[in-house]
Amino acid sequence: MEQLTNHLIVISFDCLSALDFPLLQTLPHFKTILEKGSYVKKVASIYPSVTYPCHTTIVTGNYPNKHGIINNTLLQPGRTSPDWNWYRKLIKGTTLYDEAKKANLTTAALLWPVTGKANIDYNLPEIFPNRPWHNQILVSLRNGSPRYQWDLNQRFGHIRNGLNQPELDDFVLASTVHTIKTKKPNLLLVHFTDLDTQRHHYGFSSREAFASILRHNERLGRIFSALKESGIYENSTIIALGDHSALDESKALNLNVLFQQHKLISVNAKGKINNWKAYCKSCDGSAYIYLKDRDDFETSNKVKRLLKSLLADPAAGIEKILNAEEAASKGADGSCTFMVEAKKGYYFLEDFQGVYVKNVTREDVLVDKKYTLACHGYSPEKPEYSTIFMAAGKGIRHKTVVQKARLIDEGPTMARLLGLNLGDTDGKIIKELLTV
């Protein structure tokens, strides 16, 4: 298959929304992509629309129930900080970077989700220490490219301030610029999370979110400059995309509190879960309901009655209930027993003690990072909830606007640019964007 570009630079601006288009059109570096290239006005995300499933969909072209990353975190009932889906081995099937390696192309990834121990030439995976005895740098080194990461830390580690933003993205930017200039990868995947962080902490349309988009514009400009300085700009394709949008919320729903009250979760004397029959696994704006025994019809019926009573209560925050088959039909995890969608203004947590509906204040957000003022994870069918895809450079048509596409279509489209094939994918190539 003909290769349309020599260098594919994929930049994910986590939580960039279709609603951001009017602002992006006024910013010089985003404006460059929009005026020189093409874009999709509204990209439908996936269900649940959270970061790790989304980024796996982007590089596979498949829905979560096909690629296997069905949530950010693992089902670990009662754990305050569950482990995340960090590792490549958890993805079913191939990925864009796997196919690039098979074609002897040079690959690089910086903080791209679910790339722990992936076969990527220059890999700084997104992974953090989730045990008191873990160390951030050592955890990263063990799960990526050690020599490459050590060099980046020696050069740019002083920029970081733990995992805080915007310093983390500034470190990723410096590392990206250096990687472009010294490695000139054929495929580069970069994940920036500044905007997502600000929207979670301060709200969708906050001053802080606005400021982060301005910073992203400057980051994009630095990447353009690096491509030019390295002499590969004319032979490159730059893609800027979002993985999901976000919605403001102010009420957290704790279904596990009700499950405990109905004796579906039991707690020991230390306040820890020691057994469970049903558990609400949060995906922020939606949640999976799992049964410990999927054939426990008594528990299933009990949960169903409880959920239906909440659906009938306007103040309970539940918009929709799906069974396993309905969840699977939308690309979500069919091994759940139910999936629930929150109303706008609500989201799910996994607390099993306290109140069912928790009013979230700014003070709560400052004290505990589980509380947010805007989040995602909602159904892509929610109104005004689309994300974004724009591209410019080799292989991309000039000034073509595609009204609608799906997140699952991005992987096959990017594969086509590199002359690769992801196989039998849920998505299809967005042919209108390409020169062939």
C-alpha cells in the first residue's frame, strides 16, 4: 500500500471539544492546521468516553469491547486508588504503532496511554506510582525505553513538578521537541493532559481551561518549529485531536452506598469491603454494574429493581439503564450486568460509605482529587459532547470540512497515511480527508 507521508505526528489534546472550535480558529498555530489542512467538525467519542479506552480506540480503530480496554481503571472493589490499564499486553489485537514497527518505521510515544512495555522504539509511557514504595522515575524506566527516558529526565526533568499541570505538559513538550530533532520518528504519538486537568478542577468554560488552550496553541507552535528545524516539516503530517469532551457537574452519585445498605456489599470492622455481590464501577459520567456471580439472578433482579426506582426519581441523577447486551451494542463491556448513564450535572464515584448523592463544592475539589467540577465518560449520544480531529501536511487535502466522523475512524485513517493496515476494524478510513 502506498505510503502518503514520511512522518506522522499525532498530538492528543486530552478533553479538546468541538465546542472549542471558535476559539481555536483565532489562535495562530491551530489556525495553521485549519487553514492549510482539513478537519472534522464533530467526532463522536466512544462509550464510556474516558481517556484510556479512547486512546486505545484511536490507535486500533475498534470499540472498547473489541480492543479490551473497557475503562481507565481495573475492577478492584474497595480500593481507594485502583490500578490503571497501563500495559500494552492488555490490548487485544494490533495497534498503529505495532504495524509501524512491522513495517520497519521508527516509532516514538510520549505519555500515550496503555503503552507500558509496548514495542515502541522511544517510549515514555503514561504510568504513575500506585504504591507507597514506588518511585515515579523508576516505574517509568521499567515500563518504557530506559536509556531514552533517562536522557529526557537528565535534560528536562527540572521542568516537572511531580504530576502537576502545566509543568507535566511542559516536560512532555520539551521531550517531544528533542525527540523530533534527534530521532525524526516516522510515527510520533504525544498525549497532553493540561486541558483535561483544568476542566476537571475548575469547570468546562473556566478561565483556567481557557488558559490551558492558549498554552496548547504555543505547544503546537513549538512542535511546528521543531519539525522545520529538523528538516522534515514538508514531509510530515500533523494531526491534532481530542479524545472526548466534558460536561460540568456538581453532584456525585455513590451507588455502592445503596448497595451496602441493601446488603450487596459487606464491610469489616475496619471499614474495608470484605465481600460483595454487586459493585458500581465508575466511568465518571457512566458506570458499569458488575455482579460477583453473573448467574446470581436473585441479586440481578434486586439491583434491577433498585436502579428502576432511581430512574423514576428525578433527583436520583440516573438518565438511562442498559443491560449487558445494550452496553455491548454501544461498544462497552458486555460482561457487566448493567450500565447506567448519569444525567447532565451528575457523575459516579465508587464510595460505599456516606450519602448516595454528594453535592460537590470547590472546596471538595481542593481537598480530594476524586471530586471534580467537570468530567467525561458520558454516552457520545449526549448533546454538545463531540470532540475534534484536524490534520494538515502530506497526504491531507486542503480546506476540506467533514461534518461528522467517529473516534473509531481515526486509526484506519492514520494507518492509511503510513501505508499500513489495521485489519478488520470497527472504524473506516475518512477518505474525504486524504489526497487519494
